[in-house]
Amino acid sequence: MKKIQYKNTEKFTTDVIDEVLEVQTKYGLTADSLLKKASKKSSSLYEFFDWDNSSAGDKWRLQQARVFINEIKVIVEDKEIFAFENVNVNITNKESSLREYKPIVDIMNNEGYRKQLIQRALSEARYWKTRHLELVELNPIFHLIDEQSKKW
């Protein structure tokens, strides 16, 4: 038997990981097979899911709305583009912090939104860099990421 090591956390304990591996080995790891295993109250996976159909239904409809928003397309100068380009921008007002979809055109034309998008992109680039530090061939790209991170 091959030895597999996983990083346990407070949330993903050895029991949880073992159950996921059991599902993978016995049934293949799919959302359906994982949900079947988790549906038993004795399962350590049970607590990760919302079993209240009313609440779960609301969450599912919110997810459907997100998909809907991401699929809207517009035509700009004979070029079809996604209207909202999967861009989420945190907009901070005085009372609360809201997360909403904004068209890319609005983001690019607003200094504050554009800065938020650049900072998020750089954060993702730093994460990507960390994952691939062993690839010395990418050092010139890593250098540019560091340089732009300092600038912003």
C-alpha cells in the first residue's frame, strides 16, 4: 500500500481525509459519491453540508444566479465578450463592505476599482509564484511580479 501524507488542519482532520480517500478508492471521487458518504449522520463529512433543504435551496439559487451573471454576453465593436468577465470587486462604502459584479469597462474606467483589480491580480501572481519557485526558468517572471508588487 502506498503511503500518502496530507496536511491536517482543524477543519480537515485525519478522519475527514480518510473518509474522502475511502470514497475515492471505493467509488471514485465525485460530488455525488462524496455527498452519499456525507449524508450519514455518523460520517465526519456530515457537518460540511447544509442538510436543511430550505437553506440549501436558497444557497443553490444564489449559485445559479452567479452562473447566470457570468454567462451574460454583450457585443462591443463586433466582438462578443462576457459582460461581467467574472470580475468581482470589493466596493467599500461607509456602512458596509459589499462584493458585487461590475462590468470590466466600468472597472477599467474607475481608478479605485482598477487599483483593486490590479492588487487582486498581483496577489494571485504572488501565490502562483510561490507554487512554482522551483522552476528557475521562470525567474524573470518572478522578478517582474516582485517589482510590480512593490510598485502597487
